[in-house]
Amino acid sequence: MNTLIHICCANCATYPINTFKERGIDFTGFWYNPNIHPLTEYGLRLEALTALQNKWNFKVIYENRYELEIFLKMVLNTEGNRCEKCYKMRLEDTAKKAKSLSYQSFTTTLLYSIYQKFDVIIDTGRELSEKYNIEFYEEDFRIGWNKGIELSKSLSLYRQKYCGCIFSEMERYAKKMKVTYDDFSY
């Protein structure tokens, strides 16, 4: 089976990619993350993926489009469903790319993070699988959370402090800084 793996960041990619390599599963990484803010953070995450790619020698397709305005328009006023919209945006691009390049399946490293909405990601992947007639590779990579952290530290990869979008950055740092903000239903 050949699989196109959406990669949200190098840290979340370490465990799933290591697992695929150990199992002998043919895969290609896919970088498409218009949600990451600010642009300097986007650059740091992109550099970290390139470093991982060079160290582990695997193929990556880079859709290096910084479409922050499209992302923001899509997630504003979504009644608290911004993550779901973000997952769909990135996974839909992955499914379409996988289908157009004749991959047998697609998946995402978002399935590794204990901070993501696993069931929503699975449902989104299944929905897109049906829509584009391509298999969605489902696996709970969260079981390798600690191993992935060890791998990323041993590789000296850049370790981000928040999910990626401006809203997750605000939520993380507002708590740390003890700043209040209106929860205005994104």
C-alpha cells in the first residue's frame, strides 16, 4: 500500500513515520498547513520538517502555500468548530492530492497528537474517503506519544508551543499570561 501522509509538523510526524518505516509501508509526506500563524512560525515548522526529511530520507510533497486569509475566512463565525473546519481543509487537500497522484490511501499525523480531536479527524477522514473514493488509513498513533517526543528531542527538532493557528496561540499564551479574553465563538 502506498500512502500520502499529511504532516502537520515534524514532531507529530516522528512516530507515525517511524511506524510506517518499521512496517515497510510505502509512503510520501505531504505538507499543507495554511492555518499556522504567524508566518515566522510557519517557517520554523517547515524548516523542522525539511531537517527530519533529510535525516530520515523520505519523500515529501510541499504545498508551500501560505493561505492564512482563506483559513481565517473559513473558521471565523463557525460556532466553536474551527478545529473541524481546519482538519477538513487540510485533509481534503491531502485526499485530492493522493487521488490525483494514484496513491492507495491517505492519512494525517494529526492522529498522533493527544491535543487534537481524534474522533473528529477520523470522521473527517472517512467522509473524504467516500467523497474522493480513496482509502483513509486509520490508526491511533497516540499510543506512541512519549516515543515521538523522545524521537523529536533526540533529533533536535524545533518544538512548537501551540497547535498552530492564531486562536490556539492566543489560548495557550492567554492562560500563561493570565489574560482574559471574550470567548466570541470563532
